[in-house]
Amino acid sequence: MLKYTFSLFCLSAFCLIIFSCNDANQRSGKLSAGQWRAVIAMQNQQMPFNFEVENKGDSQLIYLVNGKEKLLLNEISYKNDSVKISMPFYDCEIIGKTNGKKLEGVYIKHLPNKEYRLPVVANWGQSFRFEQTATQTTLNFSDKWDVDFIEENGDTTKSVGIFVRNGTDVTGTFLTTTGDYRFLAGNIDGNRLNLSCFDGEHAFLFRATINADSTLAGTFWSGSAYAAKWVARRNPNAELPNPDSLTFLKAGYDRLNFSFPDLNGNDVSLIDKKYKDKVVIVQMLGSWCPNCMDETIFLSKYYQTNKDKQIEIVGLAYERNPEFNEATKRLKKMKLRFEIEYDLLIAGTYNKAAAAATLPMLNHVLAFPTTIFIDKKGRVRKIHTGFNGPGTGIYYDRFVEEFDIFIKKLLEEEAI
């Protein structure tokens, strides 16, 4: 009896602690720890996403959840019942009012010379993404899908869809020539497919009807204004053009030349002693670019492991803000977040035509990121457009394998 009474006391004390913590969060206006479901209202649509709140001492951490990805947000500030959640290095934030169990506010995205605001509402204790209202279809989502994105003016972009189904839950992404749509998550609801992604920079919503012939037809919405129709047909042989063939050197060139300032304002060039007789990977990126974030995570870890070999990486950053101090502020946050040990240079702005003008030996700049591989003799050996990140599964694994093989080949070659 005494043991039972003691156990009951411990359980009561534990419950009291949990209640007190959540009650304290409510009284202070802080978001309660646990799972949250949020909805961004955009283009007359409701785009849902999930996040988790974790108490860590006197501070809090938030994780944006998209399928297997959990993206850390650690810049959360409170004032009375107001909360501001800043994205890691993207120039975006969520600002709103909270009582600890509900948040009502706006998602703000800052662009050059303008910004847009979208209403957002979030509720604590909800883990679902899309509501389930109908019985599930038996459609098999295995294999690949030929996808056409069709804009209002008729322009069409080819893509490859890859999806994984687990009951009514669906995850996956779309591969394009400029990169992937990262981690998408959603469900099948009757004959409807729903997918979304919110990574701080992008707010994506995909809806489609599953037709009787097992094709898909629907709409893709992005942010405050962009929308396109999309159709998909199952095709196990669906492929995109070789990403190593899309960007190349113009006739008469065999190497890359540039001189750009680093984050301290010092000019850096490939003719510097640091890069002489080494394999060099040149990464064209932007701190605003989630695909670049994925590639940077990979390259940063690779460099940490292999920097003692005859290899260097240099990042050419093309930023939204043309002001040097503002651009470096974003890049320094990115450098700290991903523990980047290679040079980051301020190369220009994110306009693709303007970026191409900074490297006139290229035929064009089609995508961020674009990765240029240079051998020990200073010759450009390969240019890879876009990046298949970890959200693409086997395509990411294939990239990593091919990257390792190619770099090893370049390292085995002589400098002279």
C-alpha cells in the first residue's frame, strides 16, 4: 500500500510539473513545447506545415518538420504575448501573438525593394498535416512520374516526380534541371493528392486529382503569387537531361578566372597560391537558396574530412541584397550554421543574367547552385547544374557516389 501511495505521489508530482511548465508558457506567452500544426493562407489556399517546439533551459528551439527533415530554428524572441521566429539565414520571419497554445500572425518574406506578408495560424497539440476526409485510393505510387508544370502563358517545364506512400501518408519531391523541390509531405485523401513544404524560404502547396487512368492533374502554388498547373504520368524510365551538359565553357576557354572579395573584403582569385596545383571545386550559391543549403551541408562535411588532401573549395555567393555588409551578414550566419571552413566570396546578385556577366566564360547561369570542377592544372573539367539533395533519396546517394569517384580521379592526376 505504501509503495502504491508513493508511486501515485510521484505520478501526481510528474503531472504537476508538466502542467506547471505548460501553464508557465501560457502565462509568459511562450509557445508550449510539443507538436504544432500551422496553416499559411496564400492565394485563397490553406498551406499546412508542422513544427515542434523544444524547451532548452531558458530558451527554446523550433524544428520545421517536412517528412524526414527537421530544420532547426534557434532565433526565437518574445515580448509580452508577441513572438518573433526568424528563419536561419533566409530574410524571412513569422511574427504573431500567442497564448502558449495558439499562434496568430504573419509570415513575412523580404525581397529586394519589397516584402510580402501572408497570414499564419498555428495550434499546439496537432500532428496531422492535411485533414483526412475520405477513404483512401489503392493507387500505387511506386516508380517515377513524368511531370509537366504548365504556366498561365503556356510555358512548360519538365520534371520527374518521385513519391513514397505509407498508408494515406505520402512523401516525395520533384526533380528539375535546376534542382529539386526538397522534402514534400502530405497525404492521399480519396482521389486527391496533397503535398506541402515550408522550409522558411519556400511555401509550396501541391494538390492533384487522381484520375481513373491513374494520371495526376492539379495545381502548384508558391508563396504570394506564383501558380502553375501540373500533370503527371507514371513512367519508370522518366529522366531529365544530364546535369553535367547544361552549363559549359564558351569556345576558346578552358579555365575559370575571377577575383571577388571574401567576407572580410580581401580579394581572392584562383591564381592565389592557396589554389595552385590543387583540385578546386567552385560552388555558385546564395544564402537565400534552400538547394544551395543542401549542397553546402554536403560540401562543408566533405571539406572537413578531406581538406588535408590536395583539394580546395571556394563558394561564390550571389545574394539578394547588393550591399556588401548586408550580404556578408547573411553569409556569416550560414558559415557559422554549417561550420563552413572554405572561402566564401561576394560575387554579385542573384539575378542569373547578372551572375553570368561575372563569369563571362560560361554559356549561361541556369541554376543556383552550379558546381564547377577544376583539375590541378587549372582546367575546368566538369560543370554540374543544380543539386539533388537528400530529399531525393537514391538520386542524392547517386550524386555522392559519382562526386567521390570523380574527385578521386582528379586527385590521382599530376599537376604538371
